[in-house]
Amino acid sequence: MKKALITISIAIVVIGIVFYGINQKERQIVQQNLITAIEKSRVGNELVTIDFKKITGFSWDKVYVFTPYTPEEEINQQLGFNWSKANLIEYYDSFNLLVFVKENKVVQYVKFPRTNGKFIVESKNEFAPDEKVEFNQLY
């Protein structure tokens, strides 16, 4: 019995590590795809339009673009639910936080470095898959 419990515990830890690794890799792919999309559109343009649907390999209903210092409470309010990582950007100014949501659950998030430019989200920061987002390269 004790041996079975230890085996199950080890299996759970290994599965958790594998899922964490897959999620981390997916975040890196989205970030790299975004950088590539910006580079391809660069041709002397300050403003670039980003189509998140084309650069993500997973299903999502909405993407939220949170700018530096967005408070945890505001993120949770906009998402419509409490997210355990909503405090990722509250005290930082080096990145924008992109949060992809499907059926009221975060399916992926990306910390996108502001050294690549900034998202233009003055009027709104919530976008559906069929909407495009403007990005200013000359930040």
C-alpha cells in the first residue's frame, strides 16, 4: 500500500512537470510568433496590426492586453473571475501581459517585453479572435 502511494505521488509530480513544460513551451512559441509577425510588418511602418488568431496554436475566446502596473483587482474584474497569476504585472513595467481566455478560464498567458514596442489599448484591451490589435514598434 505504501509503495503504491509513493508511486502515485511520483506519477502526479512527473505529470505536473510535463504539463508545466508544455505550457511554458507554448508561451515561448506565441511570443516568438508575435515577434516574427511584427518583424514581417516592419517595412517602415510605425503601427502594425496584429492578428492573434494567426499566431496562436490553441483555441481561445478573448485575449486581454494588460499594460504595466495594472492592479491585480482590475485584471480579475476584467477577466470576470479570480486568476491566480493576476499579480504578474502589478509591480513591473518591462512587459505587457497578454492573457488568452476560453470559457472563463485562462488557457495561456504571455509576458511580452516592451523593448519590442507597445500595444495600443487606450480605448479597450479585450479582443475577440476576429479582431486585430494595433502595435507601435517605435516605442
